[in-house]
Amino acid sequence: MLRWFLRLTLLAIVLALLSLFLGNRWLDKQFTAQGPSTEEEVLLVPRGSGLSTIAILLEREGLIGDPLVFRLGVRKAGAGAELKAGEYAIPAEASPEQIMEILREGRALARRVTVPEGLTSREILALVSQADHLEGALPEPPSEGSLLPETYHYQRGDAAAELVGRMQEAMQTALQDLWAERSEGLPITSPEEAVILASIVEKETGVGGERPLVASVFYNRLNRGMPLQSDPTVIFALTKGEKPLGRALTRQDWKVDDPYNTYQNAGLPPGPIANPGRASLEAVLNPAESEYLYFVADGTGGHAFAKTLAEHNRNVAKWRRVRDGQSQ
């Protein structure tokens, strides 16, 4: 009798182990099988979501076929408490295991906002306000020149004010690094003055290769005590960066009584007129060497540079003929 009992017990143990083995094989096969989705889907996992909630959400979004398989597979992997909230791009036909790894590693979908060089702070805030899925109120417009134009990545639910703060930190970091590597003998005495001049260079030309040369013109004028005579500073004097001028600048505008008007005031204006990009900061801190004192648009998107007023006047005449559609 004891022998039969032992045989039955052994058989039960073998059957239990076999069942467990087959069950694990079935679970592994289901957990690693491709999912039902036929294209990439965006999944939003709310904060505070537990494993069961996530499994139901995945089934509802058509990303898995069986919530039980997902729950058992995640628990077997020991990742039940490791799935992170966020917004995720789930590839087509992703298996439950692949989805688990995406959520486990927190590979959240990165959104981005690109800030072009030369925008005013108000214009940058307007750009941020149009970015999708940022939360919270925007801060008051930061001072001109305090935001670094570049592409910033963020996640759904990030605070708009935090993103603006990152732009300010990026400017401080870039300015600190570039100031430490500046050329010797520049007629500026602080990083703040570098930002002021870089903002003018930024507004004067959109041609990357010209920036160091434009910076050299302004430095040559500063060294000779000549006014910078920059049209963008006059525009800022008229608008304070709050809105576009909306018309062509006139000679009468050059006479406006304002500290930002570099036709009427020698030296740098009291502050930046926009937010310069890294390339303009580099150009100002490592300018080209030249004897140029003047430049004017050449009608092709770039500028013609001159060492003397007579040469400059000839370049201006050429530009006017191009502007007016006359032959050269």
C-alpha cells in the first residue's frame, strides 16, 4: 500500500512539474509573439497606473491580445513595479515583451520645439505657447538675449515654464564656455556685452559664413569710435521687440531719440535686441580679421563689404539698382 502511495505521489509531482513546464513554455511563446497592431501607435500611460491598469489599457488600444498574458509575463520578469508612466511610441506588431521593455526603460516619446536664431523673447514665448501638450502658465518674457535658440526636447505634461528655464540655462552654459575661449584684445569687457553684439550680428545676417566678418566690421568701428549704425538696433528702438515694425525703415527713423539707436549713440546699445544663436556668439568672440568698416546687402542674400566710404557708396548704388530691378 505504501508503495502505491509513493508511486501516486511521485506521479502527481511529475504531472505538476510537467504542467508548470508546459505552462511556462506557453506563456513564453505568447509573451514573445508579435502583437496585433499593424502600425506604430502612441500610448499614454497616466501617472499612478499599476500593472493591471496598464494591461487593460494596452488591450483597449489594440496593442496586446490578452491582458493576462501581459500581467503574467511582466511578473515573471520581475518588472511588475518597474513600468513607468509617460507617452510612448509603440512599434507595429510589438510583442508584449517588447512593450514591457519600452515601459520598463522609460523610453518615452520625445517632443521637440525648435527656436530659430534672432527671435525676441516675446516671439520665443509665443512659439512655446504653441507647442503641444506643455502644461502650466508661461513666465513673464525673460530679458532679451537670455534664451539660447536651438531644438529642445520635452515630454508630454512637462511645464512650459520649465522649458523656458532650460533655454536660459543653455544660454548661460554656452556663454560661459565660449567666453573662456574668446580671442584676445576684443573691445568688449564682459559676456553680457558679447551677447549684445551677437544679437546685432544675428539680426544683420542670416549667412553663417558672414557672421565673423560682420562682427569684425563692428569691432573695427568700435575701435575707431565710430557709431555702429545698425538698422536692426533702430527697429528695436521703435518696437522694443514687442512686435514687427511692419514697414521699411526710413532715414527719419535713424533720428529717433532712443539709447538703442546706434546711429545717434556711439558704442553698444544698453542691451541685446534679440536672442542670438551659438554661431553668432562664436563669431563675436572669435571674429575674422579685416579692415572693413562698412557692409550693405548685395541683392543675393549676402553682403558686400568695404574699407572706405567711397567704396561703400558704390556698393550701395549697386544694391539699389538690384533692388529696383535695374541692370548692373
